[in-house]
Amino acid sequence: MTASTGLTASSTPTTPTAPRPASGDLLRSVFRRHAAGVAVITARGPAGPVGFTATSLASVSAEPPLVSFGVSTGGSSWPTVSRTGYVGVHLLGEHQRELAATFARSGADRFAEPTRWHTGPEGVPVLDDVLAWLVCRVVARVPAADHRIVLAEVVDGDPSGAGRPLLYHQGGYNGLRD
């Protein structure tokens, strides 16, 4: 065995094979370990407000102020999000586990009681008592398999809500621990 290669004189190098694509199960298992802040995305639709829970929210740029989030093209909110000019982005507090679950639940009347909201800038539904909210102008919808990555420019907002952030981790909603 030679010290430099770790191969014996009779060893033959093998040609590397292309890696197989990973499964969706692998991706889901890995991301269950990734704690993410919980947001609700809202928009005004022709039949009323729509919204969904998102953990894919990201800050993209400070100048201009841009955010991104993913949305399933099979979700009930997609038809509205695919056409709207503005969306609301709401950061949830740990006191809002039920609100997060409501906006994640298929078939729920997400804007019925006990959800509290009002019409905000650009006609966007703004949820009350959240840690912070933004109203954003949609600037792009990027195809990504059965989802779209929405890029949106911040036009208004309020960062002054009280409380600590709600996190999603290991398939459940959790508070931030010190």
C-alpha cells in the first residue's frame, strides 16, 4: 500500500457514478430538524381573502427590500397568489399556535372567528396581534417543481408587535427557548 494514495499495486481506480436524486422523504426528514420561523402569507382574492402558513420565508435583499417565500401550485391560495399584485407577510408569535394551525389546515375558513384581521395597505388582509407584518408588491414568481418561489418588494409594514417568535420544528409548533 502506498502512503500517498491508499491503493495497493493491484487496485484499480473506479469511475465515479453520478449520484442518484434524493427522495422527498429524505428532504422532509432533514428539514424536520431545521427550526424555522412561522409566517402567514395573505392576499385579497376575488372571492375574499386567502392565506396560508409558510416556513419558507426569507429576507432576500435590503436595497431594495425584498423577501421570498414558496407556495404550492396545488394549494387553495395559489390561484389568487398567482394573479395578485400584493401580499401580506405576517410573522407569528408563540401565542399564535392555533392561528398557524388554522392557516395550515386544508379546507378551513381561515378568516372566520377567532381570526382577527383588517384590510391594510393596497387592500391586503393584515392579521392583528402578530409580531410584525409587511405588505409587499409581487415582482416575480419563479417555477420550482410543484411550487413557485415568490419574490416580493416591501412597501409597508409594522415591526412593533409584542412577544417571542413561533417556530416550526420536528412537525410541531414551538416557542424559542433561551
